[in-house]
Amino acid sequence: RTSIATAERLKIAHGLAACGGSDEDKEVEFHRFDGRTLDKVKTSELMKYIVPRVEEIFSVVADDVQGSSYAGLIGSGGLVLTGGGSLMQGIPAAAGELLGLETRVGMAHPERVGGDEKWLGPVYATAMGLLTHAAPARRSLGLARLSGSKTPPWLRKLTGLLNSLV
């Protein structure tokens, strides 16, 4: 047993989204739940947990897409994966195979998103996309920026951070 954060690191660094993705069955060290005790696990053992979850997730996605009004809209553009899970080795291929769709990992466009490069990866791609599309819409609607003494300080800081990224 280990923490969720450690399990996430193991999944991204050493997991494969499908069996047979690698011939190498290496041992990986990790800290147990107490944070001090070191343990080892083979990548084949990780796969016993990862592959069924990947299959379950994309089965639910397939059901949702097929039962939705936008199923016919997914054509040649295919599916774009975002979030930290999209960093796992083999996830686009597994998603493509399980869903029968062209699949790729989404990234924010550097020419549309300013600031640090860490915001460009798939982990933040959805948030950056929403922000870059919201900023022009907000301006075209003539919406004022959040400011003034009635706005809580935490919201002013968050708004400043988000505005600096767009």
C-alpha cells in the first residue's frame, strides 16, 4: 500500500496503458504509505491494476459518447486526451483501440497562452483552453474585470494569476 500521490507517480512513470507494451519487466522502488519504508514492485504487477482501470474508463467514455447528441460530431478530428493520465505511456493508442477513434494528447498552444511553459502540457490543457476562449468572449460582452474592495483578496489573486496566463 502507498499514498495516492505515489501511486500516481508510479502510474505515470512506469505504467503502460495496455499489456504487451513493453518486453521489460523491471522492478521499481517506491515508498509505502508511512513514507519511510521502501518497497519494490514489478511493472507487470502494476499492469494488473492499470490495464483493467484503463479499459473501464474508456468503456464508460464510449458509452457516454455513443449515448450523446455529439456522437456524430466526432469525426476525422478524433478524440483529444488531456489531464495527467494522458501522460501515461501508451494511453493514446489504448484509447484509440478501445474507442475506435483517432486519439491524441492535447497541448495548449504556446502562441495563445503566455507565461511559464509548464502550463502548455496536457495536465493544464483543458484549463488553458477554457481561459483562452473565455478571455475574448468576456471582452466582447463588455464584462468588467473583477476588482474593487468588495472582491475578496483570494479572488483578486486568483483573477490576477489567471489574467496573467491569458
